[in-house]
Amino acid sequence: MSGVAWGTPTARGVVAAATLGSGMTLLDGTVVNVALRSMGADLDASLAALQWITNGYFLSLASLILLGGSLGDRLGRRRVFVVGTVWFALASLLCGLAPTAEVLIAARVLQGVGGALLTPGSLAMIQGAFRSEDRGRAIGAWSGLGGIASAIGPLVGGLLVDHASWRWIFLINLPLAVLTVWLALRWVPETRDPRTRGRFDLTGATLASLALAGVTWALTDAGGAATPWAAVGGIAAAAAFVVVERRTRAPMVPLGLFGDRTFSAANLMTLLVYAALGAVLFFLVLQLQTVGGYTALEAGLATLPITLCMLLLAARGGALGERIGPRIPLTFGPLVMAAGTLWLLLVGPGVTWWRDVAPGLTVFGLGLALMVAPLTATVLAAAPDEVAGIASGINNAVARAGSLLAVAALPTAVGLAGDDYRDPARLDAAYGTALLACAALLALGGLVSWVTIPRRVQTPSA
């Protein structure tokens, strides 16, 4: 197949389907933050329950997204993408109808399973469908529009929470899923890796889930009676995962990919940056509502600068990366985000949006727009085209794991527990420490890129 050319109706259909599908998963990764206080009040949930409402989704998404990429490469990327979209919609319906916090957490885990099936396929469909000379532009458009979905989540959540109910942040996925499936079946050509053979690596997927679950439980419940057992179990499962992946004939994660220095470095940088991104949005929205007195809608509107930066500049960031290479964007993007994070330390009692919030989020958004498309392109360029689904799955898993671990660890690390998220004094005291930790993670991500990412990345042969 010669591939889809940029600018054609098929190209627009492929990008639209991929963006809508991945956008739903990104939206539900951030939209929940602005609704957490309403969920907590309605379902009488503790801080730990709120963390699990966020982390249950990221847990299944991060641990199974690798299997989703493998399934797509083997069974067909469009087919698995469509199945994942339908699964995600049904789980979203259960989230919207959940009567208790426990049911909502379970539904969020199921939602993450659907996201794990459709997310790697969204990018792999582009990689497999487009001509090689047009992939950079297609990936830039996908990254920018997907970034908007992630950034616009608090705004959408605020509108729905204040004017309808927090339940509608999940129910809105139903019509989006219908449109996504129609676009995929109408425009997206089927692609797969013809070399894939053998059994599915269900053992690897199970061990990855147990490893993340154990570590997440230990971080969220730090100091509890089960913490040592959860930590030991998670670490043991992680070690067993590495052993299994080395020995199985058809591993979910071909560990040989990490033999490429650029691939490993880009994923380490992804872990650091997305940990900070997830934690900044988690703490900022709570701080604006609990300490600043913002409504859910006002807190969502406050994050608009990130959306505008992604809308206007993400594609340009991708073009810049193609022109000058990935090292500079992947170094200075996180450093600019760190500067914006430090500015957000001004958010507190008596917060003024134009002085305390808008400048910091604008700087943060500029750094994100500079970084996101070059990062995606670098990860894919460092892996053979034939394993695009796996490479995409690994990078997405790392990104979600970063957010998962940060949201699990930081509240406890900065002294929050129980109902402290409703106490302005306690939350305000913890907020500054949390953001300083996020700025340090971002700065470290920039340093990793400068030291390890080359000026140009050559795609290795399979």
C-alpha cells in the first residue's frame, strides 16, 4: 500500500477518528479533577477514594495499553480501536450511573481497559496509514488536537458540574464514541504487523497490572497496615514481568527496544514530565476551588491558557522538531513548563486570575506545546515501523504510569489525608510543596533530554 497522502479526505478522516478516540481517553484523564470535590460530597468519599477514582483509570490504562498495542499490531489496528471505543463508551455509562464511590472506582478501572485498547491504535493507525513523508504533519495534528482534549478537560468538567451534574462528564462520551466508530469504519484503512505470530502475552499483562496496582496501593495508603505487603508484591510482580518478557517467544514488551538509547531516554523523560503534568493539574484545580473559592466552572476556565497554547502552537512545535531535531524542544519544553509551575505557586487565598494563574499556565502551555509532538515523533522514529503499535503503547503506558504514580504519591508525601482536600489551610500548606516537587521533575526531564537525546533520530531496521 502506497499510503494516505496529507490533505485528502481520507487523511482528514483518519486524523479525525484517531483524535476523537484518543481525545476521549485524554479528556477523561483530566476532566475528573475539576469534579472531584463534587464527587466527594455526593458520594461521601475520602481523599484516598478520590485518588483511586483518578488512579483506577490510569492503573488499567497504563498496565494494559501495552497489550492493546500488541493486539492492534496482530489483529488489526482499526479493529481493536473500534472495540476499545465501544468498551470505553459502555464503561463511561456505568461511571455516569455509579451509586457509590466503590462502584465508580470499579467503573473507572473498566474505562481504563477500553482506553488501553483504543489509545495505541489511534497513533498506530496514523503511522500505518500515512505515507512516510506525511507522517510528521499527521502526527503533529494528532498531538496538538489530542493535547487540546487533555487541556480542555477541566473546562468541560466545570461546565457540566456547575450546570448539570458530575455524572455528565462521563455520559458525554457516548455520542463522541458513536461518531468515532463511524469515522473509523468509514475512512481508516486496516493495518497490522504481518510478522506477529504466537500466543498473546497474558502473563505479562497480568504481571504489569499487579506491579502497578501494588506500587500504587503502597503509595496511596502509605503508613497503612497493608503498605509493606503491597509494596513488596508490586516490586516482585515488576521483577517477574521483566523475567517473563525476556523468556517468552511473543512478549508484550520487546525489551530489545530499550537497547536503543534514544527510545529509553525519551520514555524516561516521558515518565518525569507526565508525572509532573498529572500532579500539577490535580493540585491546581483543587487549590483553586478549596483555597481560592472558585466554582468548578471558574476553575475549569482558569486553565484556558493551556488549551490556547496547544491549539495555536502544538503543530508548530512538531514542525520545529522536524527542522532542528528533537533535542532542543525536548530540553527546553520541560524547562519552560517548570518555570510556569513555579509561577503557579502564587495561587492561594485571594488569588487573582490574570496575575497568579494566567501567566503561569501560559508559560506552562508554551513548554507543553513545544515538547509534545517532537516527543511522540522521537519515540516512533527510534523504533522500527513494524512495531509502531508496541512503541506507541510503551510510551503511552509510561505517560499514564507517570501521572498514576505522582497522583498516588504526592498527596501523602505532602501531608494530605482523609478529608484534608476540603480544608483550605491544610491544602494550601501542601500545595506549595507539591508544585516545587513537580517543577523539579520537569527540570530533571529537560536535563535527561539534553544529555541523552541526539540532534537527529534515525529509524532502526526491524
